[in-house]
Amino acid sequence: MPFTIGGDWIPDLSQTPAKLPIKVVKEKRRGSYVTLVVNIGQHQPDLKKMCSALKQRFACGGSIKQETLELQGDQVENVKAYLKEIGLKIK
């Protein structure tokens, strides 16, 4: 079942064989911001290393949930710059 993040529809990954574009979005949860990196699991096979590198670089907490990276705080511009630096295309 599709869900929405910031008004954009994200299709179910199990039904879509093609690679979906990486999206970096900010979401407000319980009064604080969370930065989500959606569809990164299809482009980066080792999510644990990617999550650790992002958390260490931006000095924030984070986790991996269903091929989506969640970082604490408003890290959108920082994450976009980092992903471009390592050669990944972002939508």
C-alpha cells in the first residue's frame, strides 16, 4: 500500500522492480524534525555503513527502518551534499 511523505506518493517497493529515485525529506514528529532518506536501499547495498557515516559526519542520531534512513534533526541540505559527494543522484 502506498504511503505519503510530504504530499509525494511513494509506491510499494515490493511491487516495483525498477530503481526508484532517492528522496531526502524533512518530517516533523512530536515537535522535532526528522530527516528521511527514502529509497536509499536500492542504490546503496550496505545501509548500516551509510547510516553510521551520516550519523558520525553530522553528529546526530539515526536508524534504518525498511530501507529508509532516519536522521535526527533538520539535516536535509547536509545529506544532499554528502550523497552528491559520494556520487548518488537525488531527486
